[in-house]
Amino acid sequence: QVQLAESGGGSVQAGGSLRLSCAASGRTFSSYDIGWFRQAPGKEREFVAVIRRNGVTTYYADSVKGRFTISRDNAKNTVYLQMNSLRPEDSAVYYCAASAASYSANWYYTSGSYGMDYWGKGTLVTASS
């Protein structure tokens, strides 16, 4: 079992930046793939990015590729999401989630929004013009 807690959300102007953090409990943090997902009002939760337990392999949704960067520090039990060049359409509640099993990149794209094992409670990001 792992518990996740997001932080770092806030309100910024379009073009600005934020860095989200996902702090996890437990000694087995390094045994999980960690992903970021987001949900805007009236929309389904969608995949944003994921980082493998090796801390090297990453995948991004096309909508954020080139603007967002996911990273992890297993020594601190923390995963980060650096968000640059924020757009109004990026506004959403952002969730981090953990998966103990190993899945393909496509699985995270198509099924990870509801298939991850553990979820944080989310942090709100608002980017306005």
C-alpha cells in the first residue's frame, strides 16, 4: 500500500509555469510507476504523463509534450511535474497515481485514468489568459 499527496497547484497566467509534487509514503515507492492525470470540470479524467520505476523512461500525452516534464527522486519518495508554457486548456485538477504492475505505454494512454492502483486527492491548477 502507498499513500499519495499532491501539492504545488495554484493560479497562473497563460505562459507561466508551475511545478507539482507528489509525495508518497512507504519504503516501496521505487517499485511503482507513477503517473499524472488531470480532470477539468465536465470532462473525463485524462492521462498527462508517466514515469517508470527506473526513473528514466517517460511518456507524455500529445497535448503536453514539449511543455511538461515528469521526474522522480526515489530517495525523497517524490515525483514532480514541471509545467511550462501553461495554457487555459491545461486548467484542471491534477492527480498523481501509482501502479505496482508493469504496463505498456499504450495502457497508460487508454486505461490508466481509472486503472491505476493508488490515487492522490488532487491539486488544482488554473491558467488564465
